[in-house]
Amino acid sequence: MINKVGQVMLYVNNQDEAKGFWTEKVGFSVISEENNGEMRWIEIAPTKGAETSIVLHNMELVAKMSPELNLGTPSLMFFSENIDELYTDLSNKNIKVGEIVNMPSGRVFNFADNEENYFAVMEKK
């Protein structure tokens, strides 16, 4: 039986830029960074003890190794206890953010990384 989501694979054009975006602008931590020959992956998470992490992979290399894989950006929803503070912080770091929208399940906004991949954040207290 599956009991949790362990890792989400995020295929990016530039791993170093993506690492910088997630760590320096969004505040994630690097959990591990591995090199296995030409394959390199960077595991990041919002906190060191997070149950789910994101692994940054080189899109071009993965496409060559496994052309059958869907390398599109996953639709990720993050949770925040203080959406207004996060929204202001990301905006002040020149991250493209959408408007905060009231949904039946809570307030939500989206933001884009350096490669124009969009992610959503929902307020959960």
C-alpha cells in the first residue's frame, strides 16, 4: 500500500538556476545533491524534515535517457499558514505572482519559477 508521496520529479533546463530559485527566493533547503556520472539530481524541500521533497533533474539528459517520459511540469499545490506574508515576500523578490483568489477551500495564488513553470499556494492554518 502507498502511504505518502515521497518525491516529486521536476525536470528543469538549468539545475543550478532552479536550485537558486527554490533555495534563495522561496526558502527551501537542499536535502541532498548527488552526481552519478553525467546524471545529477538535487533534492530540495520546504524544511529538512518534510515528508515530500522535490528532485531537480536535468530535462535534456533525462529526455535522452528516457524519451518515453512525460517531462512536463507537475501541477503542485503548496500550503502556507500565512499566505499574505508569503505573497509579499515572493513579490518583493521579483517573482511573478498571480492575484490571491478566494476559493471554497481557501485563499490561493500562483507563482512562476525562472523557467515560467507555475505553482500554486493555498492558505492552510
